[in-house]
Amino acid sequence: MSLLAESLVEEWLNRKSFFTIRGIKHGIGELDLLGIRREPSGSITGWHVEVQASFRPIGYITKSAELGYVKPRTQQQVEVCVRDWVGKKFRAKEKAQVRERLWPDINWEFHLVHAVSKHPEELVVFQQESVQCHPFSKLLDELTCPAERTYSGSAGGDLAEIIGYYKSEKGN
């Protein structure tokens, strides 16, 4: 499922005029998506996007060494787990080095695309950690909006077109 979700997220970024690279490996780690675009002002915007698309979640987005994904957490434990996750996924030295090697001197924004969140308090902490959260459902709405008939030949574009067709046939 994550490959399909990442394909749709990549298509969403491409339609927002981002040039994207997906699945960048570094050691045993990976960056889901990096996107850059030139703004009308001439500056370059960089987005590092992680995708967590669980549609039937059994626990938290973030993992705790002592609690795993499922055991209940206090608010303080949620905050610690989210900060650790953000540190590993976005702020780790290795991640910054990969971004810098690909596109030097860009200030990167951090983004999380998520599907169903069983514990929305995590999303609040992500935002406090300067991670912009994007519900997958809103992303799909943007991709299948009839006013935006800019389809590409990518797998994500094909999927978006299928979803748009289904929505139009159902009258949604």
C-alpha cells in the first residue's frame, strides 16, 4: 500500500510544480520523497515528505522502544515519541547530508502525509515540531478535482484519474 500512496503523493507534488525524487536510500535508511520547485521570486522551495498511509491503524504513527506502537501513552510519552520520530525521519545528520548533497543551500520544509490517525494528539505534536501535516483524503480530493485536468503519464497520475472517474460516476 505504501508504494501506491507514495505514487499518489508524488503526483500531488508534481502537480504543485515540484520536481521529485522518491525512495532515496542512505545506508539502511530512506527518505520517502524530496521535492524542489522554483518560486516566482526565483527562490527555491524544498520539501522533505514522509508518507504514513495506514487506513486501519492499530496504534500510533510513532514507535516507542518501551511501548511499541499500541500500548497507551501519556501526553508526555506522545511528545517524546513524536520528537524522536521527527529527529530520525527529518533532522538526523544523515538525512540532512543527503538533502544537502542533492540540493545545497536550500531551507527544507518537513511534511507528513497521513491517512487515518488513531491518535490525533500525535498530529498536534508534529505541527509543534514544524512538520506540516496533510491528510491523505484532502490530497486525493486535490488530485481528483475536475477543475484540474492536468493529468500526467505517471503511475500516480493514472491512479488519480481512476479515482476521479470513480468519483464522477458515483456523483461525489
